[in-house]
Amino acid sequence: MAQAVDLVIVNGKVLTMDAAAPRAEAVALAAGKVFAVGSTADIRALAGPQTREIDAAGGSVLPGFIDSHVHLFQGSASLEFMGMEGVTGREAAMRTIRAFADANPDERLIVGVSTSYQLMDGRNPVRQDLDAILPDRPLALLAPDIHTVWANTKALELAGLLHGGPVPEGSIIVMAADGTATGELQETGAFGPVLRLSRTGGRDMLGYVTGNDPEPPATEAERAADRRLITKGLAHAAKHGITTMHNMDGNFYQLDLLGQIEAEGNLKCRMQVPFHLKNYDPLERMEEAAEMHRRYRGDTIWSGRVKMFMDGVIDSRTALMTRGYPGAPDITGEPVFEPDHFNEACIRADALGLQICVHAIGDLAVRRTLDGYGAAAKANGARDHRHRIEHIEVIHPDDLPRLAQMGVVASLQPRHSALGGHFPLIPQGTILHDDQYPYAFAWQRIRDTGAKVVFSTDWPVVPISVMETLQCAIAPLDPGAPWDSRAQSLTDTLESYTVGNAWVEFNEGRKGQLIAGQMGDVVVMDRDLEAVDPGQIGQAQVAFTICGGQVTYAA
Ligand SMILES: [Zn+2]
């Protein structure tokens, strides 16, 4: 035996995601990498006395999952904040909030996550609703999409927002006729000051709200608290078979914490962290993105990507549309960046060799993002950029072919779609015009154009569970016309979570497949995914997660 094999996984249904040899029974790992793939007998023959054996017992064995759109710090914090998922109606809200407040007497700000729009018996809450539940302690409820916060009067007072105030373009403090804030705060520029009151000091949100580091710098105690929280989040991801995550918010602070977590031996997932450029940042800040790329370029923690926002979300009608929302012809959403400004930002990022990813939900936001990538290609020449568009909840038919033509990646989240069964169906005539439905959450239509489609969760917007996302993709709801529901194949969906997402991060040939020499990132499922009813696949559990040859989770 040429090399000591550390670990063998035998008796599995191995899906290698390698078209040349798609199936096997067993995998051997050595020195943190895949050493060999083959039959159980052949792989066992490679084992020595020190080799650990994992019996997959007929379960699927795959390359470790890559979730290409998460917010790790916020997701980690959400594991300890008040969960509002599934809470609907005033009575249920009161029970949940009061119970959490009683159980957490020292919590500086009660933060609720995944709060339903229309929480108050069919409408969004105002501060007086929340005051009736919790008058004497500050309370902030985050919408599932993290683009809206509803705050009570106490929280608004402490944050200095009760009488409004200046906010950056794209953010709104919703005001009542009497000149006070209603409690609804749209986008990070409006709700950032409230979340700074939380026990994390808003540091979990900072990479998302501003992309800046904490100011004043975090104390040693705060850093330790943040490391503990993020370590918990990484372990939570590993439990779902994840071995790599692409973060969608970033700052040097998070990268620094991750480096320390790695030094402590607790980095259970590889992490890519972008530079977050806001619309009010001078474009000279792009140099910081280049610096981040220079400083962080390993296989475990790296950067090299710029994140921007083009619009808001459809539920609050802040998604940027080519025409007014139904019944509201004048409301077309808010552009976060004006076109010239955005195009210049794209040109600069692209010229630095950075990958760009832009949150674009409405059809005009998607169009303007494509225009920005086009401007970059025109200015800098064509290159293999793999720029991404995040979400694409509605696309105009004219723009559909442009993704493939321009080599732009469609980064989609099946569980954000109403067809994913996680969020309620969008009532007809409220947000989408009937003729837009076939181009809303149009996974297959986009795939059919030849564009690269990859899937992710946007955790904590939806849970990080790969299997639940898989179920949404391969067994979506079919509410009938005007929706156009088209199931994704299991193979396409698994491809996006493995070899596809590895390609998106420029790591094709190095990870995302079970081929000798690739990174030793493997997931062992508790059952054969190909034998499961698609409508039940969300119940499949991870038996083992292995990252870089190390077992990071065992059921
Ligand atoms: Zn996101």
C-alpha cells in the first residue's frame, strides 16, 4: 500500500457526480483527500490497521454539499433568537413573545426571526400591536426575508427612530400620519440601528447591513461570544451534510473570527466570504475587496467575490419591476443602485478579477444587473467571470436568453418559491401580473436556456436543510394556472449542490465530485435517495459528514 488510508466508507450507493464513472460502492480517504473510489471489496483491501471504517449500509454517499448562498453569522444567531416560524395571528404571537421574554429576562432586545408578513390576523404589525404584547422591553421582529423589521415603541425610542430620520436610498422608515414611525422598517439602512441594541450588538448583521467591521472594535469578550455562536452555526450546517458555504455578507471581522475558529480546530465547513459593497460606499472601497482577496485565498477560508444589492423583496413591493404592481401602477419598487453607478461598480470589480454576485428579485433588477455585467465585459473584455445573480424571482421574457449568452450563473433558492411549500402562495392579483407567473421562480425555464442554475437556501431565510430544499425542487406544489410548476430532476438538483456549486466557486476538478485527488469532502445519507418517494425526501437524514477527511458530524 503506497499511502496510509485514514477512512473507508463501504456498502454505499455512491453517486460520484463524475459522468465518466457515476456509480460505486465505496470510497477511501487519505491525507484529507479522496484516495480511491470503487467496490466495497477493492476499497476494503486498501485499509490498514489504523483505518476507520464507516458502513454506509446502503445509504447514498455523495460529495459534501455546498450551500452557495447563506448568512452564517445571522444564521448562527437565529439558532438562539426567538423563532417566529409558523406563528400566525395576534394570540399566537402574544403567547410566543411573552414566553420567550419571560424565559430570557436579561435579553437586551427581544429579536424574533422568520416572522410572517401579516402576523396580526392578516396584516403587518404596527408598533402599537407590539406594545400591547410587550410594552416595557424593546422588541424587534425580523421578516423571513430579512428585508423588513417590525419594532415596538421601546425599541424605536432606544434606536432614535420614533420620529423618523435620514436613511440611505432604498431604505424606508415607514411613517404614520401623526409624524411618528409605524414600527415597520424596510431594508438594512432603516433597521440597522434597532438591531444594534441586541445582545450581539448587531455584529451578526454587520456584514449584511454595512459590510464594515464593528466600530468601536469588538472587545475580547465580544469576540469570544461571537466565535461561540459561529462555531455553533458551523456545526449546525455540518449536521445537514454541508462541507462548504458561500457567505453572502461579509467583512474582515467575520474572516478574522473564522480564522480563529479554524485555529481552535472548529471550522467544520469551508467558508467563502465576500466583500459587501453598499450603494452609498465610494467605489474606491473596491480596493478593500481586492485586499480581502489577497489576504484570504486558501481552500478553507477565502474571498474573491463582491456582493451587491439591486433591489428589495416582492412581499414589501420593494423588488424593482419593469411595470407597476397589480392595482398599483405607480409602485415599481426601489432601485438600490442607479444604473451608471452600478455599471461602474461592476466594471471595477471585474477589472480586479473578482467574481460579482448581486441580489436581484424583480424583473427590472435582473435586467439592470445583466446590463452591469455587460458593461463590465465591454470595458474589460470577455473572460470566464462566472458572475452570479441571486434569487431571480421574476425575469422578463426578453432577458431570459441573456443569462446563458453572457455566462451568468442563476443562483436560486427553491424554498423561497411559493411552490416550495414553505411560504404561502402569492394570492393572484397582488404581487404578480398573471402573465408574469410563468416567469416567476422559473427554475426550469432558466435551465432550458442553457444557463447554469445552482440551488441554495439563503439560511436563515429558510432552514439550511439540504434535503428539505431538495424536496421543494423535485416535488414542488402544483397549484395550477397561472403558475407554471415544473419539478427538477434529482440528478440536476444534486448536481447543483455538489459539482455545480464547486464550479461556481472556480473549484471544478478539485471538489464537488468523488474522484481520486479531490478534496475529501463526503456526505453519507441514512437512506438511498434514489429509492425515496420525492415527496418524502425531505425526511432523509445525514449519517456522517466528512470535510477534508475529518468527520465533522456523526448521527
Ligand atoms: Zn441572502
